[in-house]
Amino acid sequence: MKTYDLILLGTGQATGGVVNALLRRGLKIATVECDRVGGSCVNWGCTPTKTLIASARAAHMARRGADFGIAIEDFSIHFDQVMQRVDRLRNASNAGLQSWLEEATDFHRGTGRFVDAHTVTVDGVDLQADTIVIHTGTRALAPPLAGIDTIPWLDNRGILELDHLPEHLLILGGSYIALEFAQAFRRLGSRVSVFERAERLISHEDPDISQIALEVLLAEGIEVHLGAEATQLAPGNHHPQGINLTCQQDDAERTVEGSHLLIAVGRQPNTEDLQLQAAGIEVDERGFIPVDEVGRTAVPHIYALGDVNGRGAFTHTAVHDGEVFVDHLAGGTRAITDRTPIYAMFIDPPLARVGLSETAARTSDTPILIGTLPMGQVSRAREKDETAGLIKILVEAKSQRIVGATVFGVGGDEVIGLLALAIQARLPYPILRQTVLPHPTVGELLPFVLDDLKPLQ
């Protein structure tokens, strides 16, 4: 039996902050990992996908050379080199984190399973600790779709292992993962068809935002099928290892054949192998571990951080969970419930939102003001010839506090941070209105959006 102050099961993005902080306090830590160190973000999420998206944007801008007076007579895309760059960046991040954990903690390779509330076993070795943190993340959801076991479908992991460009990529799903890969592979040269069961893309966003996203993707030649309920998968007839996707749309059935299929319809938690019942921990109907405002499970010394607790699905929410946990151990008062929801979708242009959406604000009993500005009126967007999108800011009428914002357009993923700060600091909007921001930037127009606030009808 090996004893520790803390056992960390899984090494997602809260790992660095948690381990660093607790090592400074002199705690003895064991880390346990059955897969690649770093979790989804480093290996199959942020790092590789944004690297892939950067290559796809380079190809897109090369095609647009004439729009800027640049003659590019011919260019070629070397998909193998694109993927080599992806692997180079993610492997470096993975290797660096693993090397550090092996040096700084007692690192165990394997699946950790609970024996009791204080004991975890890893490949026959029992580990015991006063505090245990579950940080095992999520994976792609495999829908109960007829024929799914008969074809070689891809998830967000498998698509990053491709060694050749798909001729025709079918994508099931219409949100973050689906649309980022759709645009990237279209720009790299694939034919891409997206099938979304809802009547609009990214249906948790406002309808006007969904429409802009649709127009952006259609303009780049992506085929989008809305209200398309997938009913069956089967081997294709023409492509080697191809796929036939059958869906129901507008009371009609249609079958589309592609060379590859990406399924991106949701995530499920990695909890089934942990033997949580041995520790007295229950999961909800989807397999997530319920936690309180500091990440604590029903067993007081066991915590669940990051995607596995169902309280967030992003790297930044996992990092924040870790910060709250460390603060809690030190006697602080930070809470998961204190954070304002914020995220970005990295299609091009990016979509970023913080706080309330317009749709959510319409259900509020509090009077809300709204200001909007098309990106076409932003000088920086016009100069870059990237004018798709809009800015939308929501203000609570009585307190004058900013309570929500959407920036869909060039630079939106960075600009949203300024609005997040205003919300976190509970600033009255006149303070942002009086702030001088540099020209020419996208952010400089935010104060002027506030000049035209109107009651939300």
C-alpha cells in the first residue's frame, strides 16, 4: 500500500494548476493516467484542432489572394504535412506535461479503480490518500443508430489520425466540434456534408447567430442539411470503406454516400471504469458525477473536476474548477457557481459569447437593454475584408450592468474577454463607454455599441 496526501485520477487541464499549487504546500501526490497525459485539450481538442484550423485558414487565404491584390497562380495542399504539424504540436505538449508529472509526482500508468473511499488500485498496486480528485474527462458519444457497428466511423480522436484527405466527409452534428471540422476539411479540399437534426445550427445560440453561421458555411461550399434525423448507417457502394448515411428530412427519406463519417453529437463522461460504487459515489442519468459549488462529491474527501462533473465542457471551466478546489483546500470562498459562462467556437470568423444570450434574456423578469452592431460597420473588419457577423451587448436596465454579450466576427474570440471582465467586475456600462481603446481594432467599437441601447422587446 502506497500512501499520499492526494491522488489525482486523470490528467486533464486542471492538472497543472492543482499539482503546482499543492506541491508548493509540500503535499505528496500520486497521478494516475490510462491514456495520453493532458486530456482532450492537449491531445484531441484545442491544441490539435486549432493547429489544423490554422493550416486550413492559410489555404483559405491563399485562395483569396486576389481579393487583396496578391496573385497566387497556383498552390497545393499537402495533407500529410498538415497532419505532421498537428502531431508535432500536440506531441510536444503531451510529452512536456508527462515528463513534469513523472518528475514531480508519483506517476502511475493504468486505469485507477476505487477499492473503497480512500483506496484506488492501479494494475494491482493499491494507493491510499486523504483526498482523491477524479479528473477523467469525457469522450465522444456514440448514438444508438442502426448500423453504427457496421461502418468505420470517426470521432474527434479518430479524425485526427487520418493520413489522407477525405474525398467526401459526412458529419453528423451541428455544433462546435462538427462545424469546426466541417470548415477546416472543406478549406483543405474535401467535399463536406453536415447533417443536423435540429432546424438550425448551434441551436443553443440566438436564431440570428445560427443564421449567420449557416451563411458563412454555405458560402464556402459546405452542404448543410437541417431537420435531418439520421436513421441508419451502412457500408457504401462506391468508396473503399465508404459510408451510406440515411436520414429522414421533410417527411422524405434520403441516403447520401461519403468516403468518411464524423459523428459529433455530444459527449459522455469517463466514469464507468472507476468502480465508483465502491467509494459510495453515485452518478446521474448521463453518467456525470454530481458535485457541489467547490467540486466536492457526496463523499466529502472525494472531488470531481472538469468535464466529468457536468458543470462545464471546456478547458477554461476545467481550469477554473481546479482553482476553486485549491482555494477551497486553503480555506477560501471561491465557487464554481460564481463563474459567468463564456466560450468561443473557432469557425472562421469565430463566435464568442459570455453571460446571457438574447434568447435567455427574453425570459428574464428584469428589464434588459440591447445594443447591436453589424461587423460590416467595424473598420478593422472592413480593412481585413472579413465583415461577416455582428456584435450584441445586453445590459440590465436598472443596475446598468452588462449581463451578456455575443461577438460573432473577426477577433471575437479575443474581444469577448473585455466584456467578460466587465461582467465579472459588475461594472456599470458607462465605465466601458468611457474607456479609450486603440484604433483600429474590433474592440474599439464596443463602447459605441452602448450608445444605441434599446429595450429588449
